[in-house]
Amino acid sequence: QASKNVSYGKRGMGLEELINEANSYYLSKHLAVIHKKPTPITVVHVDYPDRSMAKITEAYYVQPSTTDYNGVLDGHYIDFDAKETKNKTNMPLKNFHQHQITHLKNVLENGGIGFFILGFTTRSEFYLFPASILIKIWDEALRGGEKSVPYSIISQQGFQINSKMIPSLDYLPALKRFLKYLNV
Amino acid sequence: QASKNVSYGKRGMGLEELINEANSYYLSKHLAVIHKKPTPITVVHVDYPDRSMAKITEAYYVQPSTTDYNGVLDGHYIDFDAKETKNKTNMPLKNFHQHQITHLKNVLENGGIGFFILGFTTRSEFYLFPASILIKIWDEALRGGEKSVPYSIISQQGFQINSKMIPSLDYLPALKRFLKYLNV
Ligand SMILES: [Mg+2]
Ligand SMILES: [Mg+2]
């Protein structure tokens, strides 16, 4: 029986922390309200060692039904997930999950703004990539197409996120370029 | 040392289940994408009894920083929380929390649609109540004002939710009346 201490989620923490830092900054500067959703967990058993404390002693991770991030910018509903790869030439589709694709389809259908933040960590390059394009590539892959998204497609059709001092991953300018491109 | 089995959250389950049912219905009918956020939990220890299973054996509830529900309707960012009381004449402010008020202030400031779904369970009456009004009442209470919201205010300034067969708590018509009132 293996055992492990876990302080955070299980994958993608580097990128996740950068996004959380950016979101805190945007909130403090009144620029946008975007939060990471908590990881869904089913609680089975709770102990109360004393009146002021609830200690969960049995719980399980459950499959999320949405992406990790959502919020509001200028009244627009914003929804995205973040993925990173050490690959230099492509982003493997195995980093994505059907429930994320389905959720983003629903979001787009209801007038929301959906995208991914894609990180090529070896290149230190990050892109805001429209959900609509990723959904097409995903559906083509299900019909036997490519199982990854070429770097060239992401760098050409995505909106590059330029690094800054504070916040390091300042994705709001890229998001605003995306909104302008969408004409909303 | 007390001990208890918990299947759901700790309070307000009746109303929460009604809202979850409505949200599932709206999603399936492509009318809106609104989800309840998972309860934030900090995981301290995970056991792996076998390769396919992660069992959380030590975790704690953490203070949420947002409301419970958000999503998108016609491109609009929607954000709310739900409260119920057995009182017939007022909704006590102790049902609300500063972090929910602060979050909804941020949401309104960024152009989002914020409200509460308030249930008077003894009356079987439910209202969509604008966050802007609740925030004013909350801030007045902090300066020594009333510690509850009179039923008369909620029934007059709120948008009543009429019960239906499916979903039981069909709050979308009230939300659309609210959006029309807001002129968005
Ligand atoms: Mg993720
Ligand atoms: Mg609640």
C-alpha cells in the first residue's frame, strides 16, 4: 500500500500557480474576477476531534464536470483550462479530457468565452488558444485524425501571452485581443 | 470524539438539491450552463490501496472565497448563492457571509449578474433577490442596522420563482425577468 503527502493538485502545478497569481492580481486591481474551481471530492466520513474542528478521514476524488477556471471580465462569461507540455513541436491531445471539451462546447453555445492556456515549458511560451479550434481538432482526432496539436498551429492561431514582472503570466492582454478578434 | 457520516454538504441541502436539479435540466436543454462549485477542501494525506484508487485519509474544509453557483446565460456571467429559512417574516443576515458579499461586490463591479435565491420554506416561497440590494442591507447592518431582511422587502423587490413539475425550482424565468429589469 503506497502512501503520499499531497499539498496541491496532482498535475500542472507550475502553470496553475502562475494563473492563480494572475487571478489574484486581477481581483486586487478590479480588472476581472476569475477563480480556480476547487477539486471535486466526495466526503464519506468526518471526525470531530473537538467542537471547532472537522477532520475528513475518508474521501475520494470525483470526475470534474467542468474546466478549472471561470469568471467574469466586462460582463463576459470567461471559461478555460490550462495545459502544459515539455514537447517543443506539439501539444498531445491526451492532456485534454472529454468532459472539458463537452463543457466548453456548452459554454460557447450559450455565448460564453472559452479557451485554453497552453504552455510550452521548454520554450517558455504560453498561448491563449480558442476553445472552438481545439474542439474541431479533438473531434477530428476521434474520427482518426492527429492525436496532437502542432506548435505551429498554436503559435499562429493562438494569442501569445507575454511575460511580465507582476503578474508573471499576464494573460489579460491576450484575452482582450481574443475578445477584440471575436468582436464582442 | 464525535463522528458522523456525511453524504452532502452540511447545510441547506433541500434548496441546493432543487437548484442542482434545475441546473441539470437547463444544461440538458441547452438553456444555460450553471454549476455548483465543489466545496473547497485541503487534502493532507492520500493512501493508494491499489493502483486504480486514491483514498483521501486526512483533509480539512477551507473557507470558500466565492459563492456556490456560477455560469453563463446568453453570454452573461451569472453568480449566486442560495439561502433558506424557516422564519415566515424575515431572512436573518447570519445566513450570509462576508466573503459572499465581497465576492458579489466584485462580480457586480466587473459587469456580472449577481443575486441570491432565497427560500422561505414554511411558506414554500422562493425569490431571486438582487445582490445589489442585499449588499446595501448588509453594509447598513455592519453600521448598526437591522440584522435581517424583512419578508416584505424580499417579496416586493425580489423576483418570485414559480414552482413547476420539471424542474421543481424553475428559476430561469425569474432570472430572465431580472435581466430585463436590469436592461441587459
Ligand atoms: Mg487543468
Ligand atoms: Mg450556500
